[in-house]
Amino acid sequence: MSALKSPAEDGDDLGADADSPRRGDHRLSMAAVVADRYGPPDILRVDALPPPVVADDEALIQVRAATLCKGDVHLLTGRPHALRLAGYGLRRPAHRVPGQSLAGWVCAVGRNVTGLRVGQEVFGLVHGGAFAEFAAVPADHLVPIPAHRTAEQAAALPLSGLTALQALRNAGRLQAGQRALINGASGGVGTLAVQIAKALGAEVTAVCSGRNVASVAALGADRVVDYQREDVARCGLTHDVILDLVGNRPPSDWLPLMTREGVFVSGSAGPGGDWVGPLVWMARVAAVGALSRRRMTPFLMKPNRPDLLTLGSLLERGQVLPVIDRRFSLDQTADGYRHLMEGHAQGISVIAMPQGAA
């Protein structure tokens, strides 16, 4: 067990009163969502667990809000099975408590942690454990919540926001004045990708279903294609960056929509089955790129603090405002998974902790 810096040791006056949330409240147990094995949402239950013990480089966070994304579904079901070989647990989940994106208060910090103080409002990313009242989070995966922004907005950013930012800016090398196309623009990553592309100065074509056209247009997309009524291949434009978040058509279908120096970025696992899953899709993307001599690249997000700070800055300036699809209480987390697995989520689903979300 690592030594913790207490509020008194840090000299922090939390200013808590009887009506304020319990910042720094170290309890003997906490409510947490538990998954003891891989399976459907029905296996989830809410249980009383001891709060996590933080390591020297971690902070203990009292969670105010957490969010669900497609990656959480893969980690719950254990599919594709190739994920299990990547350190996520061979026979059962490596982390009994699921959840990756969160926002809340710093309750305590490990002995090596600097730059965070008890009582500070932060958001960030953890490799499991977000769907609980308390979570131990690597300190370098936490950044401050901007003033005048809510915990729900901040919690929506870490996983989906990092994916959108790195796919467009790093993999796609999107520049101001270029054209970007985002396939799957109404989902958790897609709604953020539209706004980030606009913040980078791009002209944006967004592809989504008819019921989401108005909401996606409101995010700033220059044109919105309803794939149920129109084939995006006939839009008459070429694009410098295409971000595919769906994988609903062969990679070769996107070639006519790319400029000669354009980049196709696949942020989707695509079809590939329960075993190797994304490996098949990634191979297809790479093969089409090699045969066409075009830049076509699968993409994997890499968490880092500088990019979390970039997202916080975009949120503070109002250039990125996450779209909250639905809100679920902690004991409704299984319902949140079911809603996400239906495949028609509009934005990001929030899990609010018992003390309530801002």
C-alpha cells in the first residue's frame, strides 16, 4: 500500500459543509458495477466493494459521472476474442469493475503525484474501474475540468474525444482549409469528430441516418448526408481526410472520395467475426492502401495527458460540447449497455453516480 497525501498534509481546506458532496470521504465500502465473467449486460450487478487502494503514481477519484462507449461493450463481452490476448483477461475480465472515462473529485493522491490537489475537479481515463463511486486513476491520465463546464461534459471526452482528436490530427494530419468526411457522425466519437474537425479549420461532410441529420448539422457540419436516402459516393466531392467509424462498406469504396494525397483513417473494427475481429478489417484496409498506393490506415488511440489537456481547452472555449444521448443511474448500467448495443445511440451515454451528476 502506498502512502497517501491527506487533505491536512496538503494544506487543502475543502470547505465542505453538510450540504456539499463528500469530497475526500474515505468509506469502508462503495457501490460499484461488477462483471465477474465475460458475457451480456445481464451479468452485471451492483455490489458493495472496498474503495480501491491507490498506487504511488495514482489518484483516488470520487466519481461524479462516467460514460459508456463501444469499447466498453467489447470489454464486457470479451469479443472479439483477440482482445483477451492483449492483456484484458483470458478467461474473465482483468478488471472486475468496468468503465474507462470518468470525471470527479480528487480524494487522495499517491506519494509520487504532483500537479493534483485534493478537492480538485478532474476528468480522465482509467483501464477499468470507472463505474463505481471511487476509482484509482493514473495521475498522468487526469486533467482539470474547465470552469463552467459540467462533470458529464468532461466525462464524455477522454475515450471518445481522444479517439476523434488523434484520428483526425495525428493519423489523418488534417489541416485548416482541407475537407474531411466523417462516416458515423452521430455516435459518441462521431459527434466529437465533427466538432474537432471544425475546430481544426476543416470543411466537414458528415454521414449519418436521417433521424440524426438535424442534430449533426447543428454541430457545425457543412453538409450532412443521410445514408438512408443518398449514396455518399455520389456527393461529388473529394476529401483530404476520411474518418470511417462504422466499417459498413468495403475500404475500396472510399477511394473515389479521396483526393490523390488524401488519407483514409479507419476507426472501426469493421466486420471480422468473434475471434480475430479487427485484425481482418485492418488487413483489408492495409491491402487496399497498398494496391491503390493511397494512404489508408487503421487507427488505435494512445492515451496521453497533453491530448487530454487539448480536449479540455476545446471544451473550455466551447469548440467541443459533447452530445449527451441518455443518462443512467449506477444501478441502470446494464440498461446503458443494452442501449449502446442496439447501435443507434445519438452521442454519448452517461452513468451518473449516486450523489448525482452536474
